[in-house]
Amino acid sequence: MISERFRGYLPIIVDVETAGFNNATDALLEIAAVIIDMDDDGLLYIRDSVQANVKPFAGANLEQAALEFTGIDPFDPDREALDEKDALDKVFKPIRKAVKAAGCKRAILVGHNAAFDIGFVNAAAQRAQHKRNPFHPFSTFDTATLAGLAFGQTVLAKACNAAEIPFSNREAHSALYDAEKTAELFCHIVNRWRQLGGWQEEDDFPFAD
């Protein structure tokens, strides 16, 4: 069971697109999450995903360089953006449902440079006074670190290339696309580790006493 693989936590892959680097002052513009599961052979796979476009909170800073980098127009009506609380509700509800279905006690955020993503998620949840944040408040899995170990690459596009995961620079910097590619990378690394004998059932763990 996936709950046994990660000590009662369900890994959920998250990516955010923002209007800067400061989660206290800069707007959260997109959030996406990918839910994973484990098959009968103990291998991870992508099961579902959810995404929301987010309206800048009142008084949010919008760095022009960040907007040019992502190509996001925060005020484009076609974005159908939601207030932070509604956007978090949309993303958090299926995560909480998946956590319960997996028999886990909480979700743990997986991100590429995960401290950035968890910082913006927590800041938005605090602003919105959201009481049902499913994520551990500070523990994360970081695919930049995992990819550095596995492939000697820390940039998402280069790590995906090393793992032979197709990656489009044209589609990158969308929260959903980046979250899905990060999820593929995470599953690939964890599954490869299992196939090499790095994790079996607890009694068969190769580094156990």
C-alpha cells in the first residue's frame, strides 16, 4: 500500500506559477496538483490531476519580469480565475479525498524546488484563512534533489531529458504541465529505485539491520 511506502503520507505533486519570488507579497497565479497511486507491483503511477487559475489577492505585487517569464496575464477574463480560497478549495478537496482513500494521515508536497511551492501554498492558505490545508506544513520531497542524485541534473527540463521523459519548453511554465512532468519524474525515480531493489517490503529492506 502507498501508505506503507511513505510512512503514512501520500505524495502529491504540486506546481505553482507566481508573480514573483516572495510568497508574502507576490501573487499566486496558478496552482496544480497531481495525485499518484501505487499498483500491485509497488510501482507509482499518475492517477489524476487538478488545476486552478488564481486571482491576485488584494494588494499583491506583480513583478513584470515574472509575468513575461510565464506569459500569464493575471487579468485576462478567459483565465476564469478564482479567489485564493476557492482555488485552494478546488485543489485541496480531491487531495483530501485521495489521502483518505489511501489510508494515509496527511499529504506531503512533492515539488521541483519544493520549498518554493510549499511556501506559496502555505501563504495563500494563511491569507484565505483556509483551515483544511492537507499538506504537512514543512516536510516535502524535492525532485530537484532527487534528480541531482539520480541523473546529475537539477533543472526540470534537463532531468526529464535524462530520464527520457518528453518535455516541451513551449508548454513549460504552466502549473499543470510542470506538475505533470514533475510527477512523471518523481514516479520514474521512485520506481527505478524499487526495480533496483532499493525498497521492498519492510522486512526485505536491503539496508535494514
